[in-house]
Amino acid sequence: MLSRAFLRPKYTAFQAARFTRQLATTSDQGPTSTRDLIKEISQLAGDNKASAPEITAEAPQSSAEPPQTSETNAVKQWPKRLHDISRGSRLPRSVQALYLRPLRRKAQHGLPVCDLQLRSYSVRNVEFFADFAIRAAYYLNLPVSGPVPLPRIVERWTVPRSNFVHKKSQENFERITLRRLIQIKDGHPETVQLWLAFLRRHAFYGVGMKANVFDFDDLDVGGGLDATADDVDKALEPYFAQFGQRHDAKQKQPMVEQINSERFTNPRSPMNEVRKG
């Protein structure tokens, strides 16, 4: 009877403190026998049981679960953060554009003029430089599409681990190359060359570039080359004039007499004789 009334799982810390306080106040009277002590403990247990629903209803929440507020649940997006910052001080448009998607020009005809392929072993590097290339194309008024993820290139090698103790065990190496494709449309050839030169000048580490440039011309390409041939010859004439024989190297005798002369037949040094030592 004592164990059922005393050891109950519904008691909270506040109920246990109240029970021990009542027991301490009544213990000063000093019960005369063990039977009276058991009777008094059962009465206190009954009183705590009757008052348990009121105490449990007023019990506070445990500290293990922090109160959830609207600030912790709602995550501010970048446009809202920029709006909050712009209230106090306005950031430049170029700085605000870094947190937004890159702007693009609209292509009128859709003729591809350049395919730029970016390769890297790191996703972070290739994504960063692809974003940089698209932003540079926008400021040069070049319509751009992409970046388009291309299939990865997976290379594997199996080599011996060592040449002595571990010569019979092998080790595998793997290298994955990530690729992105950026295409320029309806761009002027000089502007495309300027864009590629700008990317080469500000190249990012760990990123390789491969560009395929397409030039469009009319059907009469041969006639145009013939027309410009005379202009090219005139431009290269001062450079071609520097090649040829020297004016002071000319001889009055013909070439046959020079070969049959004593200078060529009798050399001064004994070329055919072996020096004896």
C-alpha cells in the first residue's frame, strides 16, 4: 500500500516538494506507532492525488523545447534583405546585382557565333566563372544562353601501390572533369573577340576554356580574297625587301668558273688526310 501511493509516475517535481514539506511539518508531532505513521502517509498521498490535475495543468513547458517564434521559422530572402538594407543606406546597383541572377540580352535572330566550354575539377570554380562570363557578356551587349551542364568526363587509373613490399597490391585513382557550355548569339566578331580576351585576362584558377568561333561570310569569298591580294602585297613589300642576296656579295665571274677555280679544288686545310701523331 505504501509503494502504490508513494511511487506514482504522475508526480511532478512540485508535487514531490509539497509532499515532503507536509511530511516534514507533521513529523514534529511524533506519531506513537508505525501504524499511525503509515496511516498519515496514505492520507498525504491521497491529498496529493486529488490536487494533481490542478498542478499538472499549471505546469510550465520544459526548457528542452524552446518556444518557436515567427522570426525563427521565417527565413528572409535576398530581396527582402536588400530592401531592409536600402532603407538605411542605398547600395550601388552593381553591388545589389551580385545577389541576383545575371541579366541577359535578348537575341533577335538566334545565330550562334561562339561556343565557350568551361572545364574544371571543382563545381564551385566552374559555376563561379560561368556566372562571371554571363555578366561580362551582358555589359558587352552580347546575347548569351547557358550555362548548360555537359556530360562529365570520368577517368580512372589503376597503378601498383609500390615497387617493393606492396608491388602485388594495386591502387585506383579517379578524376572527374565537369563542363559547362555558354553560347553567344547574334554577336559582332570583334565584340566576341573582346569578350574572350576579357575572360582570358581575368581567368579564374582551376578553370580551363575552349572556344569555337563561327564567322559568317558571303558566297563570293574567292573574289573578295583576290581583291584584297594587291593590298596585302603592298603592305608586305617592305618586309619582303629585307630578304634575298646581299648587293656586295655579287661576283663578276660566272658560277661555273668559281667552282672550277683553285680556291674550291685546293683547300688550304688537309681535309682528306689524317693527322699522324
